[in-house]
Amino acid sequence: MPLAIIDFRETLCQHNGPGTEFERSFMARNTGDDDSAPTQDRVIARLLIDDIVAWRIPPGAWIREREIAARFGVSHAPVREAFRQVANIGLLKVVPWRGAFVIDLDQHAADEVYELWKALFGVACRLACAEMSDRDGRELMHRLVEYKDVTLRTENTFEHLNVSNRIGRFIAKRSNAPLALELLDRVALLARWQHNVYTNSYIETHGNEAARRSAALYETLCRHIVARDGDAADAAARALIGVTQESFEQALEEYKARHSKPRASRRRAKSA
């Protein structure tokens, strides 16, 4: 077995820990990951996605083929293919002959992610009302208790999101709608990337009100699904994502205010 592949296996194992279930399942499916025989481009793509979602590579940053190739000790070809895979997900923009850059935070794009999230999750919940078994319904209510406990125990927004996403994926998987699940995974990955605008200072200032509202709405949603009320479940699902959207918009506004660059003043040239 080539040395490069052995090194890639070790690197992949070191990076497999972080990330939500949404991220791991989406990256595995969309980079064609196969842990039994990972190819260089797929491993590089997975690691780049992990770094971008966690903002270890920040929004707007340029990534050069030469630098990534040197980092992993490979030629430019697998790096170029990895860039293409990450660009297909929506996290990179590739510029021929220059490299690629991470997408930047944009209010319009953020709104698009949330509106898609609302619609897709609403559809999944509506379908789950018809497809979910009674046993699944009991499991769903058990998971709800876990989520409510987390929102009371910690104000860590990312912990809330991780548990919330696990419940959402449980619902989506029981909806018997693989296309909806795939699209939800993609939107949730972009949402997870966006949520890095939440800071400790923001959480300390605004408290845990959004999490408490979300927990109450999640309970309403789960009860509608168990009762097989598709219309009510759809509406509750959209309202639930709407709470997160409101909180995110405020966090994004504060983030932009902190990171806005003052315009350089222009001095008029003195006439000779």
C-alpha cells in the first residue's frame, strides 16, 4: 500500500471525531467517502470541509492548490478534485489559475439557507406523520427529553444545535424520504458553518431564551408528529427553524458590526 494512503488513513482517523451527525453523514455521501479505501481527493475534501465548517479556515480566506498539495504531500490533481467537491457543496468558490476561496457571510444567502431549512424540515415532518411507527414515536419523545435537558443544563449554542440536529435527522430518516434527507443534510451543514457567528459574549448578553423557545416548540412538533397531524407538524417545524433564524440574524448583525472595516479616508491631492 502506498505510503501516502497510509498517512491519509491516519489523518482521517485523527479528524473523524469532531462534527455533528449531519456533517459526518453529509460529507461521507457527497465526497464519496469509503473508509476501506479512501482516495487522496476524498480525504482532502473531508478535511477541508471540517476546517471550513469549524472556521479554522475563516470565511473569505483564499486556499491555494500549491499550499494544500504541500501540506498533504500530493500532486495538484487530487487537490484540484477536492476543491471541486467542496465547491459542489457550496463552501468554496473556485477561481481558475488562482485557487479557491471560502464563501463569505452574506445576509441574503443566510436567509436562503434558513428558508430552505424551514421548507425541507416542514416537508420531512409532514411525511414522518404518515410513516413513523408507534415505536419510533416513543423514541422521538425520549429524544425530546434529552434536548430539553441540554437546554436547561448549558447555554452552549453548539450543543443545543447538535442535539437538535440529531432529533431532526431522526425525524427525517423516519419520513421515508431519502431526497429530503439528503437536501436537509446539505442545508444543515451550511447552517452549522453560519452559526460560528455566535460568540460567548453574545450568549452571555442574550442568555438562553431562544433555546427555551425552541425546546417548547420542539415538544409541540413532536406531539403533532406522534398524533399524525401533518399540517400542524409542518407549521410547528417552520416555526421552530424561525426561532433559530431570528436569533442568528441578531448574532450576524453584531458579528458584522465587530468585524466591519472602516473606510480609508481619501485626501484630496493639493494642487501644485
